[in-house]
Amino acid sequence: MGAEKAGTTFAVHYLKQHPDIFFPVIKEPQFFAKDVMPESADEKELWNLPKEKWNENVHIAYIRDPDLYAELYRDAERYKYRGDASVSYLFSKVAAREIYNFNPEAKILIILRNPVDRALSAYKMDVTIGRVNKPFEEAIREIPRYVERSLYYEQVKRYLDTFPRENVLILLFDDLKSDPQKFFEKIFDFLEVQPIKYSDFERKNESLKPRFPVLNYVLYKTGIKRLISKYTPKPVKDYFKKLYYGGTYEYEIDAETYNRLLEVFKSDIEKLSELIGRDLSGWLKKR
């Protein structure tokens, strides 16, 4: 469905409103990303998450049991398309082939974002969750995935090498920001379904700024945050969430850091531009 932090949650929210398109209750079951494994204690609890624990608050899981995966789509037979928006399918080295083996006629939709902005957005989300409690400049040096997952060329090439070109649609986060309606109309045309008109668009999945970053980090690392979330009723959780977080996380990096990262991505952006036949010069502009 797209790169991590490239608008997939937003896209799924609106695509689900189409009468011919179905997405399961778990947005990212990760069934085909066989090489992507849970790392933290929180993630290990999501391994083959049983059906009784599925709900709208479970954003991601590691569903590897074929029967359990099929259960996600039990009531979806009437839909023309049944989607899986696992962002790990892009950076996974095996997912493209696994999907092809499962359904060689699958339609592949990939959303890509300016690689520097994507890395920063992933960092912000990690701060919100509590995975990270250090400045971005340190995190980008010490945590390889921020850079690795923004190197799109090989990731996209895997899909173009595996599926017929007409079965792969590549869109940019810039398209989504500039004209959301047109963005979705391109998808409807690709899927050959009747387009629908949306009345308005609201932002989804924003990073929140914890009021107490150190406490947030400690609670996450010790597993206490997970236990609180697991056993606290939703109305109580929603109330304390407003006290725990202080609005959206608007942190931005300085021009020097941005330009230094851009140099890391420059060659990959140029190769990607040629591969997908799109002008990505906007991504190459320094600050």
C-alpha cells in the first residue's frame, strides 16, 4: 500500500468508503512480509493475534497463520477488491514474491513520500509511542531503519520486476496533499471502479507530542504503557490521552541536517525518478 508514514492510514480511511473496496479491521496484518519479525515485547504479543482481540484500535499485527489471515476477509466476498495496507510489504525483501504467488493478478498500489520528510515523520511517531527519546540528529545516526526505509528504488523495483507494469500504480504523498480528490480518482481509475466524490478530507494519524517525553519513554520500554492501554476502558483512556499529550508534534529539523540527509538520498531519488517515470526534482531541492 505504500511507504511507512506516506499517507496509507489516510488513504485506507477513504478507500473503505467505496462500496467495492474492503479493508479488514486490522489495517496491517503483515501476512506476506515473512522476513519482518516482531522486536519488542509489545510486538511479540501481536504474533498471530487471535480473532477475539481484533478491533479498530489494533492497527498492526503479525498474522502468519493462513486460516487466521483468511478470517480477516470472511465477510468480504461481495467486494470487488479486498485490500491489505501493510506498509512492511514495501521494505520487505520477500513480500512482492509472496503476494504474486498468492495472487499473480493482484493490483499493487504504492504511495511514496519525500524520503527526508518520511524519515522525520517516522521519528515523530516513535517519539509519540515512546520508542525513542533523543534528538532526531542522534536517532538518524543510531537507528538505521529511518534511512533504509526511505531508500525506495530497490523496494519499488521489486514490485515492477514481479508484477506486470499495468498492475502497479505509484502515487506520491505530494499528490495526496495537493488534490486529495484527484488522488483517489486515479486509484478508482486504476481499479476500474466507479469514482465517488468525497465531501471533505480530515487529517489522520498525526504524531502527538508527549508532555513528559522521558516518562513516556520509560513507560514504553518497561511495558507499563502497554499494560495501561490494555486494561484501561476506552473512555478513561481517551480522557487521560488529552492530559498525557500536548497537541501535535510540530518538530522540524534544521536546514543543515535536512540537506545532509538529502545527499544520502540523492542518488536513490534520481534512480527512482527514472524507474517510475516521474519528475522528482522537488524532492531534491535543498533548504
